[in-house]
Amino acid sequence: MRALSLAYRDRRLFKRNIRNLWIRRINSFVREWSQETATSSPISTAQGIGAASAGPKVQSYSALIHKLKKSQILLNRKVLAQLAIFDPTSMKKVIEMAAAS
């Protein structure tokens, strides 16, 4: 009986841990992308030109998920994490599409 209850519990923990891993991977990719775009931005903030729009619109995981839902891009966390690891150029395009809306 104890083994059955532990197996039931650990199946739920495994799913929770995998989802947490996907979220961490997506978040680290988005933060890295936002730093790259912020440093390579040609906007001159010293002159006050475009100071309000300086930097990327998506800077964290939660902002990305919000923008994806708002723009009706239906990709789950597993797919986003796989794109972040195996195809970063596609992931950057997904982020840019979400940020455009």
C-alpha cells in the first residue's frame, strides 16, 4: 500500500518537475534574448529619442506567455523549451512575433 501511494505521489512530482524545467529553459532564453536586443539597440537614449520604447517588450517568461496568449500563438511550454534548445532562431522569431502584438 505504501509503495502504491508513493508511486502515485511521485508521478505527480515528476510532472511538476518537468514543467518547472521547461519554464526555466524558456525564461533563461527570453532573458538572454532581451539582453542581446537591449544592448544592440540603435536607439539613442542619451538624446531622449525613443526613450519610452527603448529595449525589448518581452523580458521574462511571464511576459512572453502573456504576449503569446494575447496574440493567439498556441505553443505549449514543452514545444517552446525544445525550440529554445534545438532551434534558437525559430524561438527568436516566435518571441518577436509575440512582442509585435
